[in-house]
Amino acid sequence: MVAHIAQLAANNPQVADMQRIFQAQRSAYALRPMPSANERINGLKRLREAVLKYQDDLADAVSQDFGHRSKDETKLAELLTSLEAIKYASKNLTGWMKPQKRHSGLLSTPAKARVVPQPLGVVGVVVPWNYPVFLALGPLVGALSAGNRVMIKTSSFTPRLGETLKRMLAEIFTEDTVAVITGRGEVSEAFSHLPFDQLTFTGSTNVGRTIMQAASNNLTPVLLELGGKSPAIVHESYSMTDAAERIAFGKCWNAGQTCVAPDYLLVPRGKTDEFVIAYTAQVSKMYPTLLTNADFTSIVNDKQYTRIQSYLDDARAQGARVIEINPSAERFENTRKIPPTIVLGATPDMLIMQNEIFGPVLPILEVESLSDALAFVNARPRPLALYYFDHDEARADYVVTHTHSGGVGINDVVTHVGVDDLPFGGVGASGMGRYHAYEGFQTYSNMKAVLERPKFYSVRFILPPFNKASHNLIKKLFLS
């Protein structure tokens, strides 16, 4: 792998510069392997000030990259949550850094046992295009809190945001502390092959496999947040109006281009019409117009737009009923806006039920019972999120303990990601590892076990030859 990167660097100045920055960060870490709490907090403080200063530039850049995205949506979904994450980490990292006392156990007496959190070194972060600020700054906050150096690779789908983020972070950090890498092709390939001490990737499952394979050549530990088809289940006792309001929020936010957006809906048999009426009313209330509505986001590029349309074409061809919610009867030719859409009669054979949608399209399937709903979910790859609507706590607890997902929302969707004291990540096909909260600090730390013996401790009682009195006493105490 070193030879492969060297070959790429010889032919590509961007790769060569990236390799130089990596070596600079590694050297800087070797000189200061354990930054103090004050240094880390000061770094987070500068980051917070920079986000506030650049908030309009960041929102403008994202909107331009998408073709259009509401700047208020970016500020609420990405900047506000990032600022809260900085605040939370700043408040807690001093406590997180403290060595943890552990019991040494009778067998190891006399001794002191502790766990010492130690920075890993240089962390790589591969950022997706859908929330390019939040999904860059979230891992950055965790890695900086743990005392690491960080290299961030932004998506080629959001080049303006990448350059803006690069300019912002260069104002407050030297490149041997934090650096942003832009570019595509060979740059992206070489980035994942660098021998990072930890690599965080957020994106699709297919690309996640490639990232993990590249990292494995260096035995680099990876955190993969991969998405998947996150189900929403509504119990028959729950208000369809309330469920529709909350699901519409999560499905239409960022035009459904959210890794934890509800991807499909399971409702009790006979409840579909009631939900569709309520969902249509809620969407129409939020977006009475769509074409020039500043609050409704475009699909990020032609490739993603064509992909979503291919799913809808396949569903129609297989007999599904596709309902567009278009309150003002607008036309969307020559745009990348897709109106919020419901798909009825979806089947597991359809592309829309086999792939993560990542758009404002909601398939609805009917089930006979909660047991059938859980069986349907459990027969499929484990999702990043699962949403259940029911005011019965016992049933809700049953759903939590009888399904697997990265996270769960009860009577809500999406917002659990923004809770700073909850870890975030996937399970199975939806990923591995966690960031955010204390678990994120652990991800970016070597939780080093330390056992300390006192001055006058002797190991003679355990040394061979065996069957001494001390050995027989140990066997009597612990093995009989």
C-alpha cells in the first residue's frame, strides 16, 4: 500500500501534498502525544467561533452545491447541532480524560488498576455529501476532544462546501493539527489507503466495504456509518395524524437525503388511506408550493435524481401506485426537485424496497400485526434507525429489545442523532462503531489498561517450580 500511494503521489500533486500533510500530522503528534484539557478546550472554542463566523458562507456553499437547499435548514440541521456538540464536548472532556479506577481483583493483589484514555494519533474522516458540515464537524469534535490530529476528506459532490470548510479550518488550526483534503478520483483512493490510526467513514454500504478493505491493509480501525433502509412502524392505536406529521418532517427534511430518514412505512391493514390523507395534508401545509419554495431542497445532482426516478419507474412497471403530493400542480422539468411521493403496493422485489431511497419518496406497506411488522424488519439487513409509534411503553420496549438497529426513535424520527449524550452509529449492514457522546471519545482514544504494583511486591510466590505451598494455596482458593 505504501508503494501504491507513492506511485499515485508521483503522478498527482494533490496526492503528494496529502501525503506530506499526513507525515506532518504524524510528526506533530509524536512531539505532543498528550495535549492537555485546556489545549483541547481552546481548540474547540476556536472551532465554535469559526462556525459562527462562517455560518452564512457555509450555508451558501451547501445551497450552491445542491442546486438549492434552504439556508435555514442547513443552519438548523448542521450548524446548530455542531455548535451544541462542541459545547457538550467542551463541558465533559476534562472528566472523560481522567484515568478510570478499576478493581485489580484478589488474584492480582496488591496492585492498582486503571484505564488511561490516550489519543490514537492521526484520524482520517471521509465526509458524505448529504450533511457535509455536520458529518465533518461531528467526528472532528470527537477526535479533537480525544487529543488527535485530523484529516478530513470532503465529498466531490460538494466542492464549494469543501473549499469553504478548508478555508474556515485553516484560519484556526495549523495543517499539522487539522487539514481538509478536497478532490476526487485518485485523491479519494489514496486517502483511504493512508495508514491512519483511525478512519471514520459516513456513506453508502458499497463504498463502506471498499473503505474497510483499504483500511485493512494497514490494520487501521474503522468506524462505518452506512445508512440502510430505516423502517417506521405505526401501531393501530396510534393517531395516524400525529404519525403523519412526524414522518413527513423526517422524510421531507433535506428532501429525504438523510441517512436516518424513515425509508419505508409499515401500517396496520386498513389504515393506509387514513395515513395517506393525513400525510398529504401535512406535506401540503409545510410546502404549499415546491418549485420555487426556498424551504424545499433539490436532489443534489443528476446521478442521484436519475437513480430515484429509476426506482419509481420500476415500481410503476411492477404495478405500484405512485402518488405525487404537488399542492400547486407545478411542473418540474429541467429541475432536480422531486415532489414528496407515496408508493402504495410496494413489494420486496421492487428496487425501491431493495435499496436505500435517499429522496422524498415513502413506500407504504400494510401488515396484519405488530409481530408481522417485526418479522418483516428482522428478515432484512439491520438498519441505521428504526422508528416506532405507540404510547404503550411495554410494547415499545418489546420493539426495542426484539429488533436490531443503530438507534431507535419512539414516537419521533431523525432527531435522536442530535442528542449529544447519545452515541450514533450503525449495526451490521448499517455500520460499526459509534461517535458522539462519551462513546465517541472512546472511539478516538486508546483506552489503555494499566496495572501498577507497589514497591515491595514480589513475584517469587508464583514462579516455578510449581507445587510449592504458595501454588497449592492459590489452587485451593481459586480452583476448588
